[in-house]
Amino acid sequence: MSETTQAEAERTDAETAPDQPLETTSGETEEQVREEWREYAFDGRTKLAAEDLDVHYSDDHALKGVSIEIPENSVTALIGPSGCGKSTFLRCLNRMNDRIRSARVDGSVRIDGEEIYQDGVNLVELRKRVGMVFQSPNPFPKSIRENISYGPEKHGDLQTGLLARLLDRSDEDEREQLVERCLRDAALWDEVNDRLDDNALGLSGGQQQRLCIARCLSVDPEVILMDEPASALDPIATAKIEDLIDQLSEEYTVVIVTHNMQQAARISDQTAVFLTGGELVEYGDTDQVFENPHSERVEDYITGKFG
Amino acid sequence: MPRTGYQDDLDDLREDVLAMGQLVLGRLDDGLEALRTGDESLAREVAEGDATVNEHYLELESRCIDLFALQQPVAGDLRFVAASFKILTDLERIADLAANLGRYALAGDESLVPEVPVGDIGTAARDLVARSLDAYADRDAAACRAIHEDDDTVDALCGRASEAVARDLVEREAATDAWELERLLDDVSRLLLTVRDLERVADHAVNIAARTLYMIESDPELIY
């Protein structure tokens, strides 16, 4: 789905959303529940922090006052029904919403304490720090090797090609090392190391998605955003992506949107539940959210009684 | 409501766990009645009639496993299926203990030491089982905690009963006849086993209350 179409879909869902009862599993008010998880303390250091984040698409309020802190080197899952704003929130984290003309973002997002919604932020540098992997694998129609080296070459971090060789500034060795490191980190090296010059579009869907993750790693990001990265894959390929996400979280901060709640339960350390209307309704350790959610609306959603 | 088939499965499981609970309570009543009256035919029926409970137990356990595997319950549903899965085991064990009561009734009367109130202990333990099933049915957290506290009364009764048996043995004139001694040992052992089994029945009732409290409030305080 294109970004514009998705924004429209979210708008439609938000417009038709019924008013939700303010009930919780513990009999507390929803505001009390929110106060509880606002005090939720995770182990480790905060990598990303959003505060009072609002997103409007034209007149539609797609994300309402979202405040959340995401810890470094962990996996945070964003779950919720279609149109709840979870992908909108994900796209706020590397300012991808800037690409949607009708989108207006208010509030704050900080990475390592540094505000990304302020004048003078270099968006190219931001998106190097905060990489993104999409629902459908989208490798470049180039060789496997070029898919990895394309970004660093574009950014000037690698000098290769004819001109570089003529000027005796070739970084061919560095490129080969980079390609191998990224493919190994994406658990793909053993499957493709004998065919790095083959077109990436010849790989299977699961391999293509891992190549996209490898491509994302090539510019040395700190945060990896994933928008339903396994929804187009079979169970074996999905399991490989899930294993990979677990490994990546040792070095990177991973934020993943998924419709598959069992996947969120399997792979994430923290889970944030967005519900229709663009609200972040609950956030906490994944085992707490799936065993004992505080909010009755979240309980109804994750047990399938929603709707 | 979406997933209606799944919701129906959960409702059915709850009803069938309660039905198995009633079946087990019935067996416990029969076991206690056989002990009280010495009714040989009833005692035999209880001692040998464990198969029906076991069939229910295995069938319901299998349904819980299917729910875990096929529906992947979460949140309150997860706690309900997990609690029910454990409660089934407690119910099956109570039925085993009820069958033991039938066997003890067949072996002889329990009036060896008149100060041991087997009937009272049995009634108290049976009452805890019935209350634990009510707490599960009504999702009553306060009742779960009360059952845990009231188990102390059963424990105290059982403790006093065991002491009374020991005291009686010490005070009894030493038996000179080897055959008499053997019979006395059998009777004493059986009486102590009866008391111990009734105490265990009450312990299983507490387990049911503990799992029920976890199911209701996600509170494991009584499990440990």
C-alpha cells in the first residue's frame, strides 16, 4: 500500500471508530492505567523518546498525544488494529511522514536526547541513523553486492568504480568486507556468497527481505524500524527473520510494527498497543501485556473480542 | 463478536471443568459415606470407579492442549486455560484420594481410635473442595484467599488426629500376640493414611483456589 493510500485508509477507520468504554481489567480508570505504564521502567538506557506526539492528515487526527520511551538494544513491538496509527508513529521516528504532503506532526521525538523535529536536522543523516525495512521486500534491481554497497557509495563512504581505480583511491577491499559483514549480520552470507553478482530479484522472498535488512545495516544505523517485515513471507522465512531480529537487538534498537500478535509476543521485549483513534493505550514488558494487560480494551483486542 | 467458535470452546471448557468437579465431589461424598457406614458395596464402587473421572480428565486436558496449540490464548483467556489445565490435575488427584477412601473402608472400620474425627475432617476437606469450585465458577478472589486461610483448620484437625493415634498407641498395652500386633499395625497405618489423604484433599482444594486466583487477578501469591 502506498503511503498516501495508507493514510487515507487510516482516516477512514478513524472516522468510523465507535466510542470506546473507559473500562480496565482492574476496575481503574483508563487514565490511572496510563499513569501506571507511564511510570513503566525498563532496563537500560532510553534510545528513542516521543512526547505528546500528534499527527494530523489534513483535518484527521491520526495520532493523539503519544508519549513513549523506547530502550536501547531491544525489540519494541507496536501492535493494534488497522488504522490505529502504529505505522504513522513508526514513520515519525525517521520523519518519513515528511514525505506525505497532508501530514502535520506536532510534539517531540528525541534520539539519544537530540530532537529530530527541529530546523536544521539533516534528513539524510537521520535516515542513516534510523533505517527502515518495509512490508514487501524491495531490493534494487541490481546485483546482491551492489544492493549492499549502494548506500555507502552514495553517501561517499566507499570509493569504487572505474574513476576510483584510475585515481588509485579504490575501496574495493573495504567494499568486499562491508558486503560480507552485512550479509553475515543479516544471516544471508552462507546462502549467497557464491553468487554476489547475481541479480537480487532472483532471490526468494525471504532472502530478499534479509537482503533489505543487510542493505539497511550497510550505512551503520543505530535504530532499525520494521513495518510488518515478515507478513509477506512463509513460516520458514518468517522464522529466519524473527531469529535475525533477535540477533540484531544485541547491537541495534529495533522497533517493529506487526499485525501478527504471536510474532510480537515471540520476538519483542516491550509491546506498545495502539487502538483505533490513534491512541497509545498500553505500553509495557511484552509478557505483562500478553499475560495481564491493564486495559480492558487491550484485553479485548489481543484476545480477539475487539469489534 | 469475532472468534465465536473459540469463545464457545472456552465456555464449554469452563462448564466441563465444573461438571468434572461435581463428579469428583460426588466420588468424595461416596468415599466419606463408605467410611462412615462401612457400606461394602459403596466402598467397592468408589474404590474401583475411578475410570470415569480419568476419562474426563484426559479428554479435558487434551482440549486445553488443543486450545494452546490452535488458538494461542493470551491475557485473561491464557490465564483461564492455564489455570483450568492445572485444576484438572488437582481434581483427578482428589478422585484418586476418594478411591483410596473406598479401599480403606473395605479394609476395616476407622473406629480404632475414637478420638480421631475422620468424619469431621472429611466434611471440612470436602467443604473446601466445593468452595474452591464455586470460587472458580464465580471468579471470586476473596473466596480463594479464604479457602487458603481455612485450610489451616483442616491441617490443625489432621495434626491433632495424628497425635491422638500416636498417643493411643503408646497408652495401649503392648500386644503379645504376633497376629494381634500385625492387625494393629495395619489398622493404625490405614487410619493415619486416611487422615493424610483427607489433608491432601484439602491441599488440592487450596491448589484449585490458588490457580483460580491467578486466573482472576494474575496474582500467583497462593501458588507459592
